[in-house]
Amino acid sequence: MRAVLLLIVVLLALVAAFAVQNPGVIDVRFLHLSGNTSLLVIIVLAFGIGVLVGFLGGVPSSFRRARRIRELSAEIDSLRKPPGAPPPPVNP
């Protein structure tokens, strides 16, 4: 866990150093929109969007893992009941 945290801090420091060393103003065009902005803003915004997309890519597997954990926990609970006890209700 500490290694991951250290890696995140180092990565953020590298992005920040790169962004600060590129402070120039550039023309930005997207579809029919255009404007002038700092390259620093573009770098930080692109990094943030990349992190968000990476996070969202892992969300479905997190939901599947949580569902599987609930299923296995219910199975363990049912196995711990005494043999004469009625089975637990099944939720769809």
C-alpha cells in the first residue's frame, strides 16, 4: 500500500513539474469551439481525464467482485447454520 502511495506521489510530482515547465499560452480548438489557454491547464486537464477514465474502467470489475463476495458470504453463513435449520431466503 505504501509503495502504491509513493508511486502516485512521484507520478503527480512528475506531472506537476512538466506542467510548470510548460507555461506558454496556446490556441485550443475543439469542434467549432476555440480559445486561448495555458498549456499548464491543458496538461493538468488531460491528466485528470486520463485518471478518471482509468478509474471508470475498473468500476464494473469492482461491482462484480462485490457481488461475488456477497454470494460467498451468504454461502458461508448457510454452511454455518445447524443441520436442522431451514435454509435462508434467496434474494434475486
